[in-house]
Amino acid sequence: MHSSEQETLRWLVDREQIRELVNAYCRAIDRVDLDALLDLYTSDGVDHHTGFDGPVTEFVPWLRGLMPGLTGTQHIIGTHLAEVHGDEAVAESSATAVHWAEPNDDPELNYISGVRYIDHLVRTATGWRIRERWAVREWAITTAGCGRALSGGIAASRGAEDPLWGLLSAVRGAPAFPSPGVE
């Protein structure tokens, strides 16, 4: 490969790995796989979130206390840009974060938020990791009182009965369900 081809390939691979990291964060939150979440940060990682500001080693326990109050979440990544400079990068990812819980008329538990994740990332021996993240809230709207009862379809679950874990276990040939994220 010529130098420019190698540079282009490195450029593409870095961006795809960073995009996967952002998506892995969303999956870890939505499936309450908080051990996997911790692995996405550097050991000295920091998170600035609504209601939390500090080291990731305190962020994960904070989430363990918060997540049992929610029936579910869904984080959907939209626009994503990454600027790589050697072994450091800055990524900006727009997301829509949906939260729901019982009682479904509580606006503190039932809302949709538009956020931007602004990440300072570093390349480590195990891949790209989040050194520092800012979850910047752009907007929020309550869904309180909108209800959740739908009939038909496959019901989502944060537990081992979710179809994701059975499929991953079959493809991997080993159990895939993570250790419980909520205690």
C-alpha cells in the first residue's frame, strides 16, 4: 500500500472504531451492562452528565443507583463526527435519549432528551477509550401520561430473556448475558 492509501485506511479505521465505541456506550446503558460501560473509559476517565460530574469509577455506582428507577432507556445516535490527532481524538455525537418508567405520568421518569456527547478519546493498547465525556442536553420533552401499553410484537427486556443475549450466545458459542448491572 502507498502511504496515502495507508493514511486513508487508518483514517477510516479510527473513525469506525470511535463510532463503535459511542454505540457500545449506548448499548451498555440501555442493557444496563455497567461492567461493559466501565471498560469503555480510561481508568482515569471522567463523565459530566446531568446530575453527575466526576470520575467514571463513581459514575458507574451512581448509575447502579439510578437505573432501577427506570423501566427502560433507548439511546439513538444521529450525527457523529470524529477528529483524530495521532492517539487522541475529539468526537461529537448527537443522540436522542428516551427514558420510561412507572408511574408513566411522572415527568422526571418519562421523557425524551436531545443530547450531544462531546468526547475526548485516547487510543490505548486495547483500542479507543473515553478519557472525558460531556453529555450536553440540548432539549427535553416529557412523555408523562402518554402510556406504554402496546400489544403484539416482541417485548424488550433488560434481562437475559432479551433476544440479543440468546443470539449472541449462539453465535459466540458461549454465554453472552453480562453480569447484572443493577443490584
